[in-house]
Amino acid sequence: MTIKPDAEEFYKKLKKQLADTTLWPSDYLFKFIVKSEVNKITQIKSLFDAKLADISTKASKNGKYTSVSIKVKMKNPEAVISKYIEVSEKVDDVISL
């Protein structure tokens, strides 16, 4: 798992912020944006346990992009960061919010 230096700094700050502001384990809302292609949306969904996660999608106004929101209980900030990294490695051209 290779993380770019700018992404590494981002994740370091996010980890600290999550640790300082949230009591773990806790529900966490992941948000991703991808081109409105069924396979990309399916790829993201497949990385989360559908039985435990609340997953919703919303197409952009022009339908070119889709936002995928996933609310799921995470055990700690490290698990959140690992999931963001996993999605970015397995889904091309995904934007994580």
C-alpha cells in the first residue's frame, strides 16, 4: 500500500481530527463521487458489508456523476483511513470527501 506524500499528510491530519472529536467505535459517513457507471458504483458498494452499512446514491443534476454515501460503524480512526485507502486503490477515478 503506497500512499502519496500529500495524501499521507491528509490522512495523518484526518486521523488526529477523528481521534480528537469522536468516541470510538462510532458511525462514520463515507462520501465518494464517481462517474455514473454501474461498475464503479458496484465496486464501491462491494467494499462495504451491505448488511451492516446504510448505502445511498444520488446522481448529479446532469447525471454524469453519482455520489455514494455509506454510513457504517467503524472501530477506530485507523479503520476509517484504511477504508479510504482501500477504495482509492480499487476504484479508478474516485473522489473521496
